[in-house]
Amino acid sequence: MSVFETCPDRYYFLRLNPMTTYLMVSTPLFKKVKLHSEITFYSLVAKKVSKKDAEVDWEKKTAEEVFNLFRALNHIHQVTTYWFCQPLKLLHMKLDDITGFNPINKAAIAKLNLTNPIFPGLVEFSSKRSVLRVQCKDGRWISVSTILMPAKKNGKKCLTAVEFYNGFMSKIENTLDRRFSSR
């Protein structure tokens, strides 16, 4: 079993047993490992995942990128987005295979004279499937069924898509204003 020891000058020592010591020199992407017998090898080092890496920027990411972000980071940090500057964590998400745009306020879309409107971050509620659909940069949709949001008194509250729609989305009349945003 290996043990890493750190020195103040950013050198790392790997001790496999009391007789062998490897000197590891830290570089931004790779760690160069030198053996005492002049043998050198490199090992790839990934950067530390932060909470900022788990924030979704709907204008820059496609649906597949958002879903891959969810799959990669959800066990470390939940994927985060914002609803009117309030952070939300998306707990259950999947790629939506249903295409198209079905807003309640079709008159607002007609005024814009767009044939294929794409509004990244736009949220619509699907009553048939009881999910929130969020549009991404490429026009495809992500389905979200459970949201975690901070509560004022008891810390955090887990909401289903139906509860989020009834509590927050239904109070906003203009469909185009129902959007998730990045910070």
C-alpha cells in the first residue's frame, strides 16, 4: 500500500516500503515520477472537482453535455442551476426524447416571428409525465423530476416537478420568463 507524503516545496514522496522512495515533481497537468535508479514515468492528474464545476450554463451546454455533467458529478456535487437568483439542485434528470416546443403562451411566440424558437434554460411543465422540461443550447430538452431547494426554516426542501410547478412556475404568467439561469 502506498503512502504519499507532502513537502512544503510541492514535492511529493511515494513510499512503497522503507527501502524504496520515489520523488514526484508536481506540474499543472502531469506528475513526473522519478525513481532513484534514473527511471522516469508520468501519471495524469485530474483537477479537484468544485461546486462551481457542477453549475449548469444553459446557454453554453447542449442537452447531452448537461446530462453527462449530471452523470459525472451528481454523486460528488449535485448539478446546480438558478431560478430567479435562488440556487436549485437538480436531483433526477434524463435526456428527453420528445422534441418540439409547446408553450402555454403561443401568442408571445407568434409576436417574435420565429419558426424554430430556442430559448436555453426555458422551463416548461409536462403534465402527462409530471416532469419539468428544460431547453438547452441545441434545442433539445432535459427532463427533471426532483429538485432540491433551500428552505427558509428547515434547511433544504425536496420538491417534485408538480410541487415546483404549483409553487413557483404557475405564478409567472409569461411562459418565456420561466427560465433557469446560470449565476
